[in-house]
Amino acid sequence: MKPLDPRLLRLSRSARGSIAAAAGTGVLRTIATIGIAWGIAAAVTQVIDARGGMPDTFVPTLALLGAAFALRAVAAWATDDLAARAAATVKSEMRSTVLARAAERGPAWLAERSSAGFATTLGPGLDALDAYFGRYLPQLALTAIATPVLLVAIGFGDLTSGLIILCALPVIPVFMILIGMATQSLQQRQSDALARLGGAFLEAVEGLATLKVFGRARRQVGRIGTVTDEYRRGTLGVLRLSFMSGFALELAASLSVALVAVSIGIRLVDGSLGLGAALFVLVLAPEAFAPLRQVGADFHAAQDGVEASSAVLDVLADDRTPAVRPETAPAATDLVLRGVTVRRPDVVIGPVDLDARPGTVVVLAGPSGSGKSSLIAAIRGVLPHDGAITVPGAAGTTRADRIAWADQRPRLVRGTIAENVALSATPVPSTVASALGEAGLGLDPGLQVGAGGTGLSGGQAQRVAVARALYRHTRADTRLVLLDEPTSALDADAEAHVVAAIRRLADDGAVVVVASHRPAVVAAADLLVAIGDTGSVTTHVAGAHA
């Protein structure tokens, strides 16, 4: 791993100012350190030279020494604060960039990746970047500034000590390189183990209902325990290596300072070196090694975040599937499909020809797996297809701007029902209540639900998803509403309520496309698109609303 990854710096432009400011505070810390060494040496020599009395210069020297300590403390606090801000900014930027890229590339691109591994990388993985931007980079900047300045200061105090330190300094980078070569593979294995742990836990949670039905739920405890134990052992291995690296760096620095101290002691005895210069060099000698030693320790501590960021950077550099740029379209009033064909590995769906005017309910009917969801994904523009699709909407808007959509899986997140209905938008209470009422759900909008809709039944979660589409239709004035199996988990009464809401949407001037094989939904269709097992499609007028 490179000591400084230029890709990370290019991706975190807004953090460069904080890093530069942290380097500036590093200059102040170095100046304060030199001032402390001079103050200690001057105070001791003044007391000794005064032979029992209090010299006039002693109080000003103590004042300067106190000011140097205060300056160093303030500079250290400022460095930590700026570094923490930089780390938070970088993590936010990287998460936003990756999520935006994932949205541009669409579900097909995401389907090639483990959702648990992806979430782990963006979550706790990038949280480990705190050590990289909060400790390593500021320390690297401080080392680049402080080490040469301290060497020059020591050289002015005693040239021999300066030369000894200059010859001893390269030992620490050699140790850092050797330790880095040993830790790189270990850190990669640890990152992979964390991704496997997240994947195993997610798979167990998603399949918990099925596992309980077949009496296999308890077996997952042992499986997750095995993966957890593997991760625990890997963590202990990383800690052992970290302690070992810290010991090696401390040992190298201690031996180097000991060489300087022995040289100074010999020359103090023979009188070739003054007491003031000796004290000045002795105080500064450990400080000359400290930045380089600390940057090595911080580099190894930051490896978890660097490994996670490497995975994120590789995702951003993946050009196998070009990002789809949303394009605006001219104004349209009808939903028009001309020769639309969706090709799946198992079947070719289409061609589909359709012209649905405002006020039309279009039902995509067919057995499970026939391609109803694939056709809805093509209409949404997230699945490649042949042919032309025109989506109703105002001029200058994108296809996504013109569509309100409810998936057959609710995909609820932790939060209130109102937050799940409005998603990223700030919930409008009256509109949320209206959407929930239209979906036939009498729950409190402030009710808290867990990730995946924990706390709600399957039918309730499905109606929250329908309410989400209704809410977006009202707030964004979308002219097309797509509902994928909106009643598959509902009883007859709840289904009738949702079908009535679909009819009201159409009567208000929207084009509503519903994928369903339920008889009650099919009966409400104005246009029926029947999809067969082989992907053949027939379209005809149906229902009493034609």
C-alpha cells in the first residue's frame, strides 16, 4: 500500500484545506517544541550559573517556556479538530459519490455485487478512514515539516549529534517497510472476513422465516459463530502485529537516542560540549524521532480504512458498465411503447406495442416469472431493452422525474412510517396521512419500524410501499404510476381498497401500470397486457372502464 494514495486525495478535494491547515498547525507545534527545548536548557543553565541565587532572566525564561507549552497544546488541539473535520467530510463525500454512481448504473450493476459486502464497505469500512484522515495524513504532514526543522535545530546546537540522528533516522522507515509488507495481506484478509460476516448475517436475517418453517434456524447460530470467531482471531492477529510494530519502532528510536546521549555524556566529561547545548540537544533528540515513529504507527492503524477505500475506489473506477446519464425528454401526455423487447437469459419478452392515454389503468398479467417486473423495469429505464418508450410528463424532465413507483418488495428502512412514505424528503404530515388513507392503512405515521419493515405484517409493509408511490405522485405530480404486485400479500378487503385507489389515480388523469395476476386487479384494467410463459405478449382492451 502506498504511503499516500493520490486517488483518495483527488476524491476528497474539500478536505485538502483541512489537511493543509493541519500542516500549518504542525509548523506551530514544531516551533513550540524547539522553544520548549531552549527554555528548559536555558532555565537549568541559568540556575546553575547563578550558584544559588535567582538570576534576573529566570522569570522571563519561565514565561517563554510556559507560552511554548501553551502554543504546543493549542496547536495539537487544532490539528486534531481539523483532522476530524477532514475525515468526516471525506467519508460523506465518498459515500455520496458511490451511492450516486450506483444509482446511475442501475440494478443490473448492483446485482453483480454482494449487497452485504457493499453495505459493510460503505458503513464500518469507511468509518475506519477516521484513522487515515484523522491521524495518519496530519501526522505525515507534520513529519515532513517537523523532522527537517528539528534536524537543523539540533545541528545548530551540536553538529555531531545532528549527524548521528541523520544516520539513524533511515532505520525507522526500513522497519516500517518490512512491517508494512507483513501487514498488507493480513489487513486484506481481515477486510474480507468482515465482508463475509456481514453477508452471513444478512442471509440469515433475510431467510429467517423460511429457516424457522423448516426447523433450520438454530443451525445458523453455529454458522454465524464460526464466521465471527474467524473475524475475532483475525482481529487479535492484527492487534498482535500492531503491538509488535510499535515495539520495533520504539526500540529503534530508543537505541538511536541512546547513541546521542552517550556521545553527549562523553563530550560533557571532557569539556568539549557546553551544558546548555547538551540539554537542548537531549530534549530535542527524542522529538526528532517521534514524528517518524508516530507516522509509522498511524499508517498501520489506518490500514483497515485504506483497504475499504481501495474497494470503493475500485468500484468508482469500474467502467465495464458505463454510467447512464439521465436525459431530459420533450413533453408527452401518453405512455407509448413501440416494439419494446426485454431480453433475459431465460426468455425474451415482447415485442410490446402500447398507447395508454391519461386515465388508463394498464394491467400486466401473467404467471410468476413471466416477465412483468422486467417490463416495468424497462419502462422505468433501469433495464436495457429494444424499441422506444415514451413516458408522460412535462418538457425538460427526466424519466425518473415523471414516474412514481412501488416495488413488489417494500424495502422499508429503520424510522417512522412517515419517513418511509416520504423517503429522503421531509414528510408533509397531511400528504402522508392522505396517502396512508388511500392505501387503506390506518397506522400512526409516527410509528417506528425496524430495518426491512420489522414490526409490520407483510400486508402492512406492502401498503406502506403503495402509500409511498401515492405520496410521490401527489408531491411531484407524476403522470405515470407503476405498481409491481401491489396486492400480492393482501386479503380481499384490503385488495379492494387498493384497487379503488388505483382507479381514483386514473380518474385524476394519471396513467397507472400495475403488474399483477390477481383477478380483482385484472378486472379493473382498461388495457390488459397478457404475458405468456414463453414471453409472448398480447394487448387488448378489457374491463368496464374501457
